[in-house]
Amino acid sequence: HSPTPPPTATMAATTLHGKCYCSALEFEATPAGEASVIHCHCNDCRQWTGGIAYSAVPCAAVTFTKGAPKVFRRAGGPEKSFCGDCGTGIMNSVTFGAVKFTVAAGLFRESESLPTQMHCQVREKAAWADCSADGKPAFERFPGPKDVK
């Protein structure tokens, strides 16, 4: 019995489906524009995820269909939502044009079909991180709203 392949996301706005590691939280998200991934290399995102970057899909809306996330906000920082059971980081609340949330890309069933759009905050990237390997635009800080598709 072969596993069912994950659904694919089209370049046009679509509904993406995600869940946390323990499945206590399930959600649907509407991308703000094209369904694609932005890799943020800022110190806060790297510390929050424990990785090379926070790989996220810019979204206009997120609806939890199962469970409710816990929320954390450090003084002066964005609101971060996560699973209170397994600790999976779900999303940041932001205001950037049509973008209201950035949702962790790897949580979506459709994640393997999401193309990289850009890298941002590369001024703060880890010294060993190579942001040029994929040939996508890299911004020293945040890109302008016109640059997010």
C-alpha cells in the first residue's frame, strides 16, 4: 500500500492545510498572494525556531479547525502562536500589507510544493548560512510590500 501523496498548492491563492506535531492543533490558511515561502534569517526567528531561518508562508487569514494555540509576546516583538501540548511553533502575527500572519511552512500538508520566494533579514543570518544557493532574491532587512508576491 503506497502512501497518498500530499496535496499540491498552486501559485494562485489557495487554502493550505496544516497541523502541529502532535495533531492537537489543525488549521487552514489563506496565503496573501502566491502560495510561497519566505526564509527570515533574523536573530529572533532563528532563536524561536532553533534553525537556520524561519521558513514561513505569508498569509492573510488563519482559521483553527481543531484546538486553539497558546500565544506568547515578548516586549516589542510579534505575537507568536504555538501548540501548548507539543510546543510546535505555528505562526507570527504581523502587519505587512495584505500579510497578517507568517505560518511555519513545514506544517502544511502542501509544503513540498511551495516554492521559495525570497530570503529576508540576511544582515543577521548565521555566518555559515548560504542564501545564494537557490538563486532567490535576498534582502538585507525586510523587503518592501511590492516585493512580496
